[in-house]
Amino acid sequence: MRLRFATAAVVLAACGTSDPGGSEPDGTDAGTDGRGANVDAPGGTPVDAPPASNRIASTLTSSCATLQGRAIVNHNGNLGIAFTEDDSPYTFLGSVQFELPSGFTGAIPNPEAWNGTGPRKVVAMTTPSYQLHGNHCWMNGAMPSGGSVTITEYRPTDGVVKATFTALPLRSCVGSTICTISGSIETTGEGVFE
């Protein structure tokens, strides 16, 4: 199982290239009316873009990582949400990843019950030292005690996930460390959100 994280998104965000439309010669943003209102709507009618704070909401807590604040939401085979410090050099604080069938809802098994075929049902987190923990990493007879995660919406290619964690224990994929996650996360699209 390979959970991938698009480091290119982190690099682009750190370089300040979050304006995919560029600027017009008069200094205004492409696709806006000079006041910041989006005019790419049909008929050129100004449409205000939703504020970035409406794009992601996280109350996730873990003793292993900070899973709140500035976030980068990206789909690259799995849906990943990486959290960084607010300012340059945008130090990585932790991430949470989902590898589920598109449209999946319900509880994710912990440990993952995968028979080697069919779609994976993985939830994982990465610590600031880039150590991966997941429900797919319970090995050698070790078993989690309690905890759950429930998905109410999952559209990875749109960057959408709504998940609630209740003291979910995730095991290190390279050691015996266990990280527990509680709280909820909701994303409504891909991008960098302050």
C-alpha cells in the first residue's frame, strides 16, 4: 500500500504560486472585475468566491501531529490534507490521508480488513517527522482497542471529505508507536487554505 502525498503542492504554495489565473496588465487578477469578484460565471456576472475559511474545517486533535490551521488539500491517488505553519518556511505539522472507494460512506474498519483484491479502506496520518500511521499497519497480531472513524461524504477527485474520528488509534507502519485521532474534518475542494 503506497499512500502518496503531492509534495509539489507544498512547494508551489511555499513559492506563492496560488494564483492559477495570473494577473492582467492593469494589475487586476484574471477572472475578476478588479474588486476581487469572480466574473468567470456565465454571462460575465460577478460572483463572489467563497472565503477560504469555508473550504476546510478541522477540529482534529492528536498527540502526534497538529491537524489544524493552514492546509493543503490534494488528490493524488488518495485524498491528502497536509497542515503547515502559517508563514514561510511553511514547516510541515502533520497530515491525514484517505484511500477509499469514491462515494464511500460509513465506518472504516480498524484494522483494515483487506483480502488483497477489491478497493482499499485506509485512513492514515503522517507525523511532523514523516512517520506514517494507519489502520492498515496493525501487524504481528497487534490489535487496536476501541476508536472509530465515520465518513459521511467522500469525493476524492473533488477534494471532498467529511469525517468524524472518535479516539481512533492508528499504528506506525515502521514501528510500534500508536497515534490516536479525535475530532472532525470537512473539506469542500482542493487547494491551499489559510
